[in-house]
Amino acid sequence: MTIRVLLADDQALVRGAFALLVDSAPDMQVIAEAGDGAEAVALAREHFPNVAVMDVRMPGLDGIEATKAITAATELASVRVLVLTTFETDENVALALRAGASGFLAKDTRPADLLEAIRTVAGGDALLSPGATRALIERFLSHPEPPPPQLRSRLDLTPREREVLVLIARGLSNTEIAERLHVSPLTVKTYVSRILTKSGAHDRAQLVIAAYETGLVAAGPAPS
């Protein structure tokens, strides 16, 4: 399957460079380019990309607000957003994830890493390393702010599902969770799918937010 990519950046040269890179991958195609957030939202509604690669700082509607608009639209539920920025701060990461982004990268990342990030996000996974997840949680997600509107205020989970969600919130991958719980990765994937449905989360990144905002996991040093 070819991954359909929407590029949103106010700098034409940057968009052009990213377009050349994405189109060089045999499994990807740039289907639209936007110069600001409003145009990105409009093009997402027109073309239904698999992944929108979104700059944070753009004139008018910025990348964070554009991400919110895309992830909040029912008809765009299949669109995943990968946020790119020159300003790689924990605050930008937190804002992007709260807006519904599935991943976050600095613009100076290696070309191969950007392509792999697009594949990861298109596959339904979040681009969050355990270290980045813990740092983000400690500094921002544990602060008393309203959770994304689609998240449930209470999670009606089975004991095993709660256990899996806690491990997701600690930054573990499906494979790592499977090893910890002595089950297969496929079983973990099934649990994750059920938790997504019950929580109303858009993707794995928002499950991290759900775990902390609903009080299932308390901020503090992550266990080893």
C-alpha cells in the first residue's frame, strides 16, 4: 500500500525538499502541499491523506491548531499527524500530543528517520521513545489541564487492560509489554485496540495522556 502524505510548511523550499524525499520512497507519495494550517485542514478534507506532516509555526492557523482541527473531525479519523518543528521543546511536544498528533520530530532529523517516522505513524503507532515519554509526562502531562475532548473522563477497563495501559504510559512498546506480561505481541495489540475503543483515544500517543489525566498513573519516577 502506498502511504499518501500531506505536507504542511510555510517555507516553500522546505516543503520542496521534504516532497523530494518522500516521493523518493517507493512506498510513499506526496498528494498535497499546504503553506499554512488552514490550507492543511482544507487539503486533508479534500484528499484524505494517511499522514499529514505538519510544521508547528505557520502564519494564521498554526500547526497545533490545524492538528486539533484534523483530529477532531470525524470524517478525518483515518488521518494521522506527524508534527515537525525547528523548536524541539518539551512544551511543543506536549501541545502537539494534546492536539492529537501521533508523533513529533525535529526538522533536522535524518532523512531516513523521517521516512521511518511516517511509516510508523501511518501504521497506527505513536512516535514516542520511552525516555521522551517519561520526560514529557514529568514536565507537562501530569499538570492539571483539561484532557483532549474525545477522551473519556473514566476508563472502564479490565484489570489486564489497566495493566497494559500503565505500561503504555511508561513508554513500553508492544513487544516490551508482551515480554513483561509473558504474552504474545498479537495479544498485546488486541488489548491496545480495546483500550483505544474504551478510552476514546485517537491513537497510542493519546493513551499516554489518558492514563495520566484520568489518574490511572501518577506522575513520578518511572519504575525500572
